[in-house]
Amino acid sequence: MESIENNDVNRDELIIQQQREIEKEISESTPLVSEQLPLTCLQAEYNGDEVFTDKIQELSKKYKFIRRTRPDGNCFFRAFAYSYLEYLITNNIDYQEFRKLAEASKDKLVELGFPSFTLEDFHETFMDVIKRVCPINSETTEKVKNELHTVFNDQGYSDYVVVYLRLITSGKLQEDADFYQHFIEGDFSIEEFRHQEVEPMYKESDHIHIIALCTALGVGVRVEYLDRGEGDQVKAHDFPEGSDPKVYLIYRPGHYDILYPN
């Protein structure tokens, strides 16, 4: 009996070790956020797969570039943050409104019962990143975009932004619990779902995360779903429904990257 238990423990340890090695390999070979790449680079990934290559061909009529994010479970939050801040660099009115909303967000989370000392560092870093991409004038746009790219590839800054967006998402789920409870599958309560599926790093995002974050921040997102669905068209979904998208993402099973419309 003891031998069987030891084997189980050894197997678990081996699985954890293999997982860590895979994560290390991914982190060493993949930047948190890549440079802009031509969308056609996806063709090479699906070479010989007619369903996907036809859909990528159709998608390339609407989008010119893609920016990859590291497939670490945080890809939606990281892609969303990078894409929206990049949009704000050239949209000063929206930038000023978002900065005010972000500034006030910590107090709102405290009102919802989040401990102030837990939020402090994450909110401070979040605001620091927002201030660093402040649109000054058209001559400095490229410089500020380079700063954004540098910041998002610094794990300390990048992960703190992700953590804070996870907390904002969790806060929205709590605030409108009656509404979001209907989206949760299984026997999860809102409280359990928030603590187990939203707040922890590396947990993948679903529709409920996207709806809650977009609603909390007042930002429209269009997600293009590249999958094996019928036809040669990629299905698009806007969050919240009927919104004017400012962020464009591509979803492939388990992963989000950033898209750039033509």
C-alpha cells in the first residue's frame, strides 16, 4: 500500500516538474508580447490544414498585423491591456477618461471589500504604466509605443497590470453577482468562481471574464474566433454586444493574440 502511495507521489512530482520545464521553455522562447507581425505568418503554423488556411486568408482581408502574447493563461488580460493602452496613445480624450476611471478604481474595489493593502502596489504600478503611455503629441507617438512595448515585456510591470485587471474583473462579478451567476457553469458560487477562476494568475479566460472586464472599464472588444467551425469565415463577437470595439483580438483554442485592422 505504501509503495503505491509513494508511486503516486512520485508521479505527481514528475508531472509538476515536467510542467515547470515546459513553462520555463515557453518563457525563454516566447516574449510576453511580440513585435507586430504580418497576419500571414499564421499560414505557416497551419500549413496543410485547409480549414484554417482558408479562414486565415479571409481574415487577412480585414486585418494586416498580429501581435502574439505568451501562452501562459494570462494572454487575454495581457493582450487586452496592451491593445487598449496602444489605442489610447493616439486618442487623448479617451486616455484622460480612462486615467480618471483607473485612478478611482482602487477606492471602488475597497468599497466592495477588497483589502486596501492588497491593492496598493498593484494599483500604483497600473497607474504608473498608464502615465508612461500618456499621449503628448504626434511627434512622440512612436517613442511612447516603444515605451509601452518595453514595459509589457518587463515581467514585473506586465504581471502587475494583469493582476490588477483580474481584480477589477473579480470586483465587477461581485458587484453584479445576480447577473453573472447565470454565466457560470457547474456548482460554482460567484464567490468561489472569483477566487478560483478569476483572481489567480495563469487561469485562462472565458466569455464571463471578457464581459465583466469590458463592462467595468467601458471598453469594446471584438474577438475573432479562429476554429474548425463551418464555412471559411472567422466568426466575430463583440463584447459588450453592440459596442464600438477599440480592442481587436484573435482567439484560437486556449489562446488570445492582438489583431490590427487594415
